[in-house]
Amino acid sequence: MTTSTTTPGAGTRERAGDVRLPLSGRMVFDRIEELHAVLMDALARGTTLELDLAEVVELDGAGVQLLLFAKRTALARGQKVCLVRESRAVRELFEQFNLRSVFGGPMLCLWDEEGER
Amino acid sequence: MSVDPSLATFLLEARDLLEQMEEALVGCRKAEPDAETVNAIFRAAHTIKGAAGLFGLSRIVSFTHAVEGVLDRVRGGALGLEAVLVDLLLSCADHVATLVNELEADGATESQDAAAGTENEAALLAELRRYLEPERRPAKPPAGPAAPQRHTASPTPATSEEDIWHLSLRFGREVFRRGLDPLSFLRFLGGKGTITALVLLPDAIPAPESFDPRACYLGFEVAFRGKVDQAELEKVFALMEDDCQLRIVPPKSRLDDYLRLIEALPEEPMRLGEILAACGSVTADEIEAALVVQRDRTTPPPPLGSLLVEHGKVSPVVVEAALAKQRQAAQATKARESRSVRVDADKLDQLVDLVGELIIATAGTKMVARNVRLAALQDCMATLAGLVESVRDSALQLRMVKIGATFNRFQRVVHDVSKELGKDIRLQISGEETELDKTVVEKMADPLTHLVRNAMDHGIEAPAVRAARGKPAHGTIRLNAFHDGGSIVIEVTDDGGGIPRDKVLDKAIERGLVAADSSLTDDEIFRLIFEPGFSTAAEVTNLSGRGVGMDVVKRNITALRGSVSVSSEEGQGTTVRVRLPLTLAIIDGFLVTLGETVFVVPLEIIEECVASSAVAGHDYANLRGRALPFIKLRDFFHAGGTPPRRESIVVVKLGEQRAGLVVDGLLGETQTVIKPLGKMFSRQKYISGSSILGTGDVALILDVPALVQEARRGRREDA
């Protein structure tokens, strides 16, 4: 369903204010400004932002911070950010640093439940 | 060995909780427990577990975890709280109490190899497991291997495996740009031991307008377990020392250290859901515990709640938000809490001692003031003396405790003993609100236990006998307390067979305690059971009837300046009445003289003082038409000298009896600070203590009950 490319933001899907944004490759400091721009853009376009992390191979402190930032920004604006289809690298990191509590479980996302409607 | 103050708090609270648990459990035996009772039991176990977790007491944690598991099933309705389970849970409470006591005795060492407990513990755990669902994971120590552990009282870096360090990390903005990743440092830290909990704090991340994705805003709270010292931990983060605020709280730090940490942290409130999870990371086992508390209760058990908070495992943020919802309900509890303070009993004793000295000093000053004949000074002295008296009363009042807690402890005794004896016995309690001196309460616990056991063993008949006598199948023991004059009276009543008067007399004659032809009143016969080596039980049971006991009870009570009496009606039951002074330290006394010697008579037993109207050669006086037996102290103590022309009689009342003490002169009331007599005078039967007067002279305190009793006996022998 999503194209796996190394370009952040590619394969974005939109439906009725919901934006699904596939992120892929390394979510690290080196690319952080680029990722930041993509996220800000997606947040501007939809009320619910779904971050597809299936193709993320690496996440560092800056990457985690960016995800947190997205989450908090959405919250502040009455929007919603969900993380879905976390890759193994993401899952392990989340577990290792107890980030589940901050990001919430992947189950919480509306898109997955109402899914491929 | 000194115990960490916060651990001492834990010990106190654990004991209180165990008491509550026991009380509730015993209550379950009597009536079908309601949800609130079951909840109370669960909460007690749960709170102990939680608090023990904070101190890394893995043995207590793992054991209470199993208990809690079973209780949780009871609460959920999966298990009934039948008698067998209640007994098991009572045994478990006992075991936890043993662990707690050990902890204190060993100066905060949780010894794994305490031979006394382990076998018992294994047996209890096996029993408990039967009540847990088969698929439920068996109780396991939640925090790593249960290795022997030491808890040092001071926060020294000498650590063992179980020691948990707390680290607060706030990374500087430049961290990322310098090519450093906080996560890598945490991973590195993880390699040195175990990160038992970790909370990421996103609070410093700013709003989108000022957010710079290349700056680092991250903060972490980390609980870390490992064999390290502070320097080693600091070294882990040395690379970014300029870019990282690192606060380390060493293991077993005082709560204050955590509080200081909390104050230093900058965070803002987070969402409640996140916070709950954050709480979860406090310690491995607290995850579950804290969540259950938050979910299930409107009011959190204050000890656990506050311990958690104070421990700083939960950031202030967490506390703020987590409590917000519960604040309203908690307010009532809080208010009550802050209205009482726990004070070391030794400090109170010290205060009472000082007040005693103060009273003596005041008496001295008063006398000097009188001699100086300065009216103004005497006025001041009067005010001062009044205040000192108030201070005395308040100081003594501080030591007063309600007897209810002691009485309630007997629910358990009655429960256990009745099972042992195969009798159905119930305990009724009244007068729980009656207050008396803490020391007296403590010293009364043993004698009272003996009296209760005795009543159950000898007093209450076997069920068959009761049925034959047309009594209800279940026996009743009643504990009652009330104030009477300056004393407190404690009654132990049973509705059993009563004391067989003739049997007692026969036995007394057989033992040579009384002469075969002596005619004794019922009262005197019953008093015989307090003689050493006297027991009427036909068979010696496990509980009593060994012939040691009642005399020991009496000795203990006498040592407290108390007295004991028995009334009994055959077939109807027995009442043992213990009369005790309210306090042991200070009494209101009345000074009388005999020649040069000053005696103190406790004011509370004095009815009046009259001029002697004795007819020569008689030891009765005419008191408004009634005969008043009196004792001439001069003769009694074989004091020489000539009596003055007019002697006085001090009329004392002991229970229902009146007696007169003939003395030379009356000096008036005084506050008497009781000083115990030295060993040398311990055989002196009729003097219960001494006191120092304002003049510096010593006055002797008369043991009036002993005196009157002796006089009465002497009179009988003369007759």
C-alpha cells in the first residue's frame, strides 16, 4: 500500500482530513530538519496524522524527540498523531526506553480500526 | 543500630496495616464480610507490598505479592472468604509481622537465611498458590533474584546488587549538534547494571514556533540497579558533562534527598494517562501496584502514595496530575493526617521527667516565696504554679492512649484460642474509648492476655456442658474499661461455669495456704487463686493450668500500683476486675506527718480528713454514726515518739471500703512526682515510692491498699 522509498513524505495518502504519512529509512539527526519539515507540512494538512513507521530502520534521540514534538504539537492544536506499523527497530527502541507510555500503543489509531474503509 | 528514619516509618506503618488486616480478617469470621472489609484487607496487603518495594525488601514484596494475588481473587468474587482461607491469611499476616520484626531487630537487614521463617514461608506460599488460578503466574520476586541484601542506614556508596540509584538527566540543547545521542549514553548505562525504570520527559519540548529539531530538549528519570559507585555513574555521562544536568540520588537516600530533587526539577504537568504509566516505572513491581491503586481507589492509601511521591521515583509532575483527580476525596484524609504527629515515646518520657523536675522546683520556689513574705512574688508564684499544673496535665495527656487498640488485639487471641480449645467463643468489647497511660497499656498486655486465655480455658465450659446447662452454645468473653476516680478499671468477664468456691477452698487447705477450719468470705476465697502455685484446672492444658499465671498476673498488676479482684457466681460466670492508676509518673498527693516523717497519701483515694474521735483502746472511730475502722500509723510502723494532743484521721476509700489513717498532722495537697524506691527498699511493702518535697526533704508514698489489707489481716489474727 505504501511505496517504500527513502524520501520522507512520499506515498502520503489523504482522506477526509486524515493524513497517512509513511516515514522510512533512518530517522536520525542528520536528516532531522528534512523530517521536521515533512511532519509540519502533514500536520498542516489533516486533523489526524498517521505515521507509518514500517520502513524505519533507525531512530535516535533526535528522531524520538521529533516524534514527541509531533505528538505534542498535534495535541496542542486539537489534532491527533498516531504511530502505526512500527518496524522492529522502532518497537525495540520504544520498549528499551519505555516510550510506549509517551506514544501510546499502536492500537489506538483510528485509521487501523476503521482501516481500509 | 540506627535505622533509617524512612524505614522506621515503614516499620510503623506496616505494623499498623497488619493490625488493620488482622482486625478485618477476624471480623470476617464473625459475619459475612462485605466488600469494604475485603477491600480493607486487600489494601493493607497491597500497601505493605508497595512500601516494601520502595525499600527493595524483596522478600516481603514477593510474599505479600502472593497474599495480594489471593485477595485479589477474593475481591473479584472468584474465591469465597471461608474460614480456612481466613486462617491462612491470618497466618500470612503473622509471617509478614515476623519479617517486619526481623527487619527491625537486625537493624534493617532483610536476612534471606533467617531459618525461623523460611520453612514456614514456603508452606504458606504453597498454601496460597492453591488459591491462585492455575494459569496465574506463581508469585515470584518481582525485582530480580532474591539475593541476601543489606540495607545500610546511611546513603553510602557501598552498594549491593539490589541497590537502586535514581538519576535525573536533563540534556542541554547542544547535545545533538555535538554528535552525541542521549539514547546511546543510556544504553551504555544499561550495560553497567539494569535500568529498572526509565521515564522520558518531553516537557521541555517547546511550541512549534520555537522548536528547533536540531536542539535537544530531552530529559530522563532513570532508576538504575547495579554495583557501581557515584563516581562511576558520573563517568558514564562525563563526555557531555557541560551539556547535561545530572542529578544522582544514591540508594537508600533519605526521603529529603528525593524531595530536594523533586523541587529542583523543572517539569510541567503531563497527561494523566502518560503519568500513570510513568508511575509504573518507579520500580519494577510498583508498575502494577501503583496502577491498581490509581484505578481502584478514590483515595489512595496515604502511606504508599506519599512514599511514592517522597521517593521522587515519580516526578512532581506525575504527582501533581495523578493526585488532581483524587484530591477531593483525599482532602479529608489529608486533614486528619496533618492533625496528628508521631512522636517517639522516649521523647514523651523525657518530657514527663522534665515536668516532674519542674514541679519539684516550683514547690521549692513557692516555699521560698512564702518565707520572703513578698505579696507580689507570691501572686506570681500562684500563677506560675497554676501554669505548671496545666503543663503537667497536658504532658501526661500526651501519653494517654485509648485502650481500644489493645482490646481489639484480643479478637485474634480469642479467635485462635477458641479454635485450639474447640469452643465457640465470642468477644464483646466495650469502653474502647477509655484512655490510660501508654506505659500502663503496654505493661498490661501480658497480664490481660493471660486473664482472657484463662477465662476461655477455665471459665467457658465445653459446648456439651453449656448445652446441658441451658446456656447458648457459644461462650462470651467481655472486655470492658472505664474510669473510676483516679483509676481505670478493666474487666474481663466470662459467662462460663464460675469459680467453684469449694474446690478452691479444698485445694487451698490441701496446699496449706489456709487453715482447715478457717472461715473465709467468698471474696477471700476467690483471692486465693492469685496465690503462687495455685491452679484448679483438673487437666493441664496447653494454655493455662500450669499453676503459673494468676500469681504472675497479680504481681504484674501490683507492680503497676494496681489491684485485682474477682467476683464469680457458680454456673453464671466470673469477672476479674483490674484497677490501675491512670499514670505512673505523677500523682496528686496529700501530705501528712508522723513525728518528723512526711508521708504522701494519693489524693484520689482520700474522702475527707477529720479530727480524731477515737475512744481509747478501740480501733474504730465514729464517723457520723458509722463505725470507721482505722489504722494508727504510729503503731503500724512502730514509730516511737508521743502522739500530739490532737491527732487527725484521713478517711480513705478503697473500692467499696472505707478506712481511716491516724496521723499526727496534715500538711495539705501537693503534686507528687513519684521516684521509685531503690532496690534496698524493694522489700518495704507499705511504701510504694518516694517523692522530693519543695524543701528538698523526702516524703514516702504510702501504699494504702496494701496497708489496709495487712491491718485487716492482723486484726483477724488478733481476734
